[in-house]
Amino acid sequence: QVHLVESGGGLVQTEGSLRLLCAASGQHLNNPAMGWFRQAPGKEREFVAAISWSGRLTYYTESVKGRFTISRDNTKNTLMLQMDSLQPEDTAVYYCAAELLTSLSDQMTPNGFNSWGQGTQVTVSA
């Protein structure tokens, strides 16, 4: 199983930017695609973005298209999420996910990944 540690969360004003990082260690026993999910208070964990091992394929939930960019550096075992034009509704705990169990798409569910980080809080003030 892959061990994942997120960082980069914080408090930002509306229209601000943050860059999340996810450091991965261990061996990918399943498909090495990775993704980001988020969970707001009282809501279910939802898909944000995903990326293939090569980085050539990326997928986003509709609400973040054009504002968020997912990328990865396999030489450093790091997954990134650049978040621009942040809005209060983006406030949530953001989770890194690894080891794809299904197929990549723009409608992924948490059941699609085997390994999870502990999360990093992102708060966007109005």
C-alpha cells in the first residue's frame, strides 16, 4: 500500500490561490493513477481531479474545471493540485488518493482508490 501525506492547505480569501502537495511513498500494488477528493462538513467525500501515471490524462469535476490543475512529478513521487480563483464553496478537507481500482473518469467515487492520505484543510473566506 502507498503512504500519502498532504500539505499546502490553509486560509485564503476569495479569488486567492493555493497549491496542494501529496508526497507518496511505498509500492503501488494497483494502477498508479492518483487523484484528489474533498469533503466539506456534513457532506460526503467528492471527487475533484485525477491523473494517469504518465500525466497525459487528467479529469476534473465540473465545478473546478478551468480553476484547478492536477499534475504529478514521478521523479519526486509527488502529486500537486494548483487551485486558483478559489471560492467559499471550495472550503473542505482535501484528500490525496492513490492506487486506482477502477477506471479514470470525471465522475470518480472514493471506492475507486485504495490508498488515502490524512487530508489537509482548505478554507476560503468570503
